[in-house]
Amino acid sequence: MSKSIQIKTELPGPKSRELVARREASMPAGYAKSTPLAVKRAHGAMVEDMDGNVLMDFTGGIGVLNVGHNAQAVVDAIKAQADELIHACGLVATTEPHVALAEKLCAITPISGHKKAMIQNTGAEAVETAILTARAATGRQAIITFEGGYHGRTLLTQSLTSKYALFKKGFGPFAPEIYRVPFPYVYRSGAVIDPKGFINSASLKLSDEQKMELTWESFERALIAQVMPEAVAAVIVEPVQGEGGFIPMPREFMRRLRETCTRYGIVMIVDEVQCGMARTGKLFAMQHYDIEPDIMVMAKSMGGGMPISAAVGRAELMDKIHLGGIGGTYSGNPVACASALAAIDTIEKENLCERAQYIGGIACDRMRQMQERFDIVGDVRGMGAMLAMEFVANRDTKQPLDPAKTVAIVQHAAANGVLMIRCGLYSNGIRFLFPLVITEDQLHEGMDVVEAAIASVV
């Protein structure tokens, strides 16, 4: 079997080092990168660096490339649209790709009844639109968000986002009327931290159902102790937390959340920026729950590599914002819309939802084998092909592995041909977001590199 990974120089090679040095000289120091590599071209699941080395991409542009790098239909759509019209601005005139994409998103979003879509550029913009819509529709201000959640880097979305030291340190004050509640992170929920910082093992005897109940009690208590439900405009939640560690929300918790939102007239906003577009084995992760949100936010793989996002929701909600209250210079850019239409069409025609289930199963089996081999692999979790491993220093106490060791795993993998990125509230996890078009041979080859990288820090 021929290898897809082709290493011709040390990694990073001289040309990568030169370009990265130019980046560091011209861009802010706070703009992080998980690898020291510079990419020149890519196709499918593989990327070629500046020195001609061919590497495997297990990050997928951080969830942007479910259809793969440079999917032919996407490339063709971008070229054809660029030949006709690159930009017009939806605030000035209407274009066919803009309208066609809005129609398509309304047709595929799993919300019943008449829907409308507001197309924008980034996930953060779409989240803000969803929040503004909820406030305009309800006349309320409070927003409930979850620990471990990630919703963007603008002031409002950064206020919603968790993981303070990485995303929020030194940036306050933040937006008011944001209330944060625990997420049902059952691997750690219900644990008690002793004075030495280790988890009290006696608390770990709780079942997942009991841990979920404790987390739900915290949610209900927040509606008394932090904010009354009649003041809440929206609850925003990721069905599978992304940056927080690829943690799927339990079905029963999601059911109760929907029921509570309905009871109190709270808008339920679901953030599917990372978990949407076939990643979990269905077009949208919420389809695993058989529950409808009121507004759904999507981006990343929706665009096939182009920057584009959308908030899609019930028409009666989406129409509540006054004329001129939402917009954006690049919202509905025709080239980005054409790319998104081609990406969605590719997902459907190539059955990438089924593909995600299949290759996700193979990857999960490999990860569980690693869990049996290495004690530092504390948890393997996810949904479909949205998978993660959480590393621990001690399986009994579940003490998070030193983040420096997780970085070492990522760096070892990169030096041997696989691009990866961390995740998790404790920065002790690695996420798997390989393009869904990856072949089985490529997947196994990449997982071999991952296994060797884990072995290197044990």
C-alpha cells in the first residue's frame, strides 16, 4: 500500500520556516498557530507545504472542509461566479446566488414551518444576529449560555464564550446580561475537587444519568438564583460542544431544555457552526435529537472553504428586527454563496452524512484501541466523525494531562505528517476533523501517526 504522507525534508522545512518568520514579523504575537508549517496547496484530505512535503489534515481548517480541500464542484462554482460577478452588496442590490442560498438553507434546516435566513460572513456574526433577533422578538435582554461553550471572538460572542484565560483574559469589560450555566459534561460532572486539586474518586461512582440530573438541577437553580425565566430572551447551546471538547449533549437534557424554552417563551438558539454540515453523521447535529430549535446558526463547512455563515429561524422571529437593523457589506457575497451552494450539493450527492458515520466508526475504533493501550487516554467521545480524545494524568482522579504534553502530541504528529489541533476546557484534548472524503487507507495511516505521537509522551 502506497503512503499518502510524503516527507521530503525535516518538518518544518526551510521554506516553511521562512514564511512563518515573515508571518511572525508582520502579524500580532497573539495570533496563534498549532503547527509551524506553511501550506502551499491542498486536495481532499492532503495538504502540501512550501517545501513539497505532503501531509494529512486532521483539522479540516478547524471544521471548514467537510467536503475536502479544493472540492472540484466548489472550485468550479467559485471560478464561474467570479467570472460574472464578485460583489454587489446585498444592502444595495439582489443577486441570484444570495437568494438561491437563502432558499436552500430554509429548505434543509430542520425547523418546521416558514423560515427565513440571514446570510453573513462568520459564525460570530450569525450568532450575534440570532441573539439580536431573540431580543427583538421577546423584548427581553438576558441570554443563557453554557460553560465550555464557544460562540466567537466579537465582544458579544466573546462574552458568551467560556475558557476565560485563552479567549477573554485582559479583554473586559464584557457584554452584560449573560448568564453561564454548567454543561452536562458527564465525564467530569458531579466530581468534587479536593484541596490538592485532584478529583475525589468517591464522586465518580455516579452514573451518567445521575450526573446529568445534577447538571439539570444547576440549570433550574440558575433560573431562580441568577435570572428569572421571564427575563430570558434566549438560550444558546452547541448540540456537540466544539472548543469545549467535542461533548455531545445528552438527549434527555436537550429535551428538557426545549421544553423549558417553550414553557417560558425563551428562544432556543442552536449553534451548529462546527457540528453542522454532515460532520456528526446527519446534516445537522440536532437531527439526532428529534427536537427543533427556534433559530439555528451555521458556518464553517457550509461554505466549502469560503467565509460565510447564516442564522436560519422561524419567519415570525426573523422578521422582528426593524428595517435596516441587520446587514453587512459582504453579507451574501455572490462568490461565497456560489461556493456554499456547491458545498451543500456535494454533501448531498456524495452522501457525506453516511460517509461521516462510516469513517467516524473506523476512527472511533482506533481511538478506543489507543485508550486500551495508553493510560493517558481518559475518554474517547463524539458523534459521527466529530471525535475527540481527552488526556489525563491519572484515570482514577481524571486529573487533566499537563497541556504542554498535549501540545507535544500535536507537534510530534505534525513533524510526522499529520496536522492536528487541541480542544477542551483544560486544553487536554485533541479533536479529529478530517475531511469526510478521506479514504480508509489515509485514515489508518493518519491514525498510526497519532498513535505514535501519543506513545512519544507516555
